[in-house]
Amino acid sequence: MCRSSFKYNLTFIVLFFGITLIHAGDEGEETSTNDIKLYYTEWSVPCRSVMMIGKMLDIPFEMIELDLKKRDRYDSEYENINPLRKAPVINDNGFILWESRAIMVYLVQKYGANHQLNLYPANLQIQANINKMLQFDMGTLTLAFNNLYGMWALYKSPKTEYKQTKLLDAFQIFDTLLENQFAAGNSLTLADVALFVNIITIEAAGEINLNEYKNINFWYTKCNTLLTNYKNVNTIGLNIIRQKTEDRKKEDKDEMVEGLVYNSDFLKAISTLVRGVQSQVISSEYLYHFKSLETRLLLLR
Ligand SMILES: N[C@@H](CCC(=O)N[C@@H](CS)C(=O)NCC(=O)O)C(=O)O
């Protein structure tokens, strides 16, 4: 009796652990996330969109920060990873993928099946709408923001009226598109995550006043609540954007003052205005301002 029970227990133990080990092996192969490398930079909107998805799905990325101003992205190693030499890029156990929106879809399809937030529902038409909004985000909103703000912040390219109008048009279209509760229907999806990261960045850059767009503002408030546990991946990046904006504004102001002080055409114009007042062509009420401006410019030289 005792012997047979011992034999029975032994068989049970062997079977139990055997099955557990086989099961663990299966699981390890299908859902192991240990080796996903993410090449990123903090200030980048596409990188932070991927980081948000990583945080939402608990994907333990091995984070590899790139300094896009330095030469590390010109290394042949990095060029093999992304011929465009841009970030983000993931390396999922040898599978390399770039383009943030493709990465987001891949990660959600691979690791997000059981997540409480159904970020990429199986319905074909919902997926098509998500893809549409991801394209709108990249091809219209991001494009307009980069042309206006990115070019100004990184390359001192002036913010022309044309570029400003393009961004305002993009906001207006987004506001109209948000007739449903969320970007691609009535629940939060990948499209909202991507657009949310973009909009908080544009706001940090000082290029949008959310109060001017009723639907965007309403949508933003809802996303902000739903994403509250994940959005802190943006903190460092947004602070970099805010600082960059302040620094660039100061540079612009300094250059403007320098331009006025050393531009003799401008000084000549002021002197002409002073003469205009003296010869009674221009009302004498302006004399004080013209004179003090002329004196100030001469003193600054
Ligand atoms: N469409 C790409 C854009 C990638 C992109 O432009 N990344 C920027 C950072 S936001 C970059 O790497 N810039 C470096 C460069 O253009 O040389 C994506 O969504 O991943």
C-alpha cells in the first residue's frame, strides 16, 4: 500500500514538474520580452509614443539612448539597424523594426492581446480607422509641427505665416475629426496614444492653446485621465522641449536686438521719422518715442 502510494506520488511529481517545465518553455518562447532593445531619444515624439506603449504593456525594454547630435547614429552598427539613421528602432530578439507607428502596432499585436485596454481591436474597420489616424498624425499633424517648430528650434528657420497656417489647419481638421469620443471610435486605441503624445509635446512647445479647440480639449481631458499611469514617460522629453523653446526665444530676442542696434538702415529710418515730426509731417506726439528710441540705439552701439 505504502509502496504503491509512494510510486503514485513519484509519478505525479515527475509528471507535474515535467508539464510545468514544458509549459514554461512554451511560454518563454512565445512571450519572452527580455531582449527587446529600444533605441530612443527622450525629446522625440515617435520615441515617446513607443515608450508609452511599452509602459502600458509592461514590456521591459533594454533602453539604448542615442544622442542624435553625435555620431553614434552614423556608426555602421546603427546604420545596419536603421538605414535612415533615425529613432526609434526596436530589436526584438533579432527582429529589427523602425517607424514608430509600425513598432506600436507590432508591440500591441504581439504583447497586448490580454491587456485591459484593447488598443488595436480585431475588427478590420476599426483597425483601418486607427491606421488612418496614425497616418494623419504622422503625415499631417507631425509634418506641420516639425516644419514650424522643429525647423525653428533645431535650425533657426523662421516661423513663417505659411507654416503657422498649416499647423492651425491641422488642428482644425483634428478638431473636426474628433466627432466620436476617441480618435478612432468610442474607445481608447493606439491612435489616441500616438496623438496624445504629439499634442502634449505641441502644447509644451507653446504652439497650441487647447482651450481654442472644443473637441480636442474634451478628448485630451479623457485621454489624460485614462493615460495617467503611463504618461510620465514623457516628463524628461517635455522638459527638454520647454527648455529648448525658452532658449530659442531668448536667442531670437538677442538677435533681434543686435539686428536693430547694428542695422544702420533702421537707425536712418528712425532719424527720418524724427525729421518728419520736426517738419510737422508727423504728429509731434510721437517725437518723444522716436527720440528716445534713437538715443537708446546709439547708446547700445
Ligand atoms: N516617421 C519616423 C520619424 C522618425 C524620426 O524622424 N525620428 C527623429 C527623432 S523625432 C530622428 O531620428 N531624427 C534624426 C534625423 O532626422 O537625422 C517614425 O515615426 O519613427
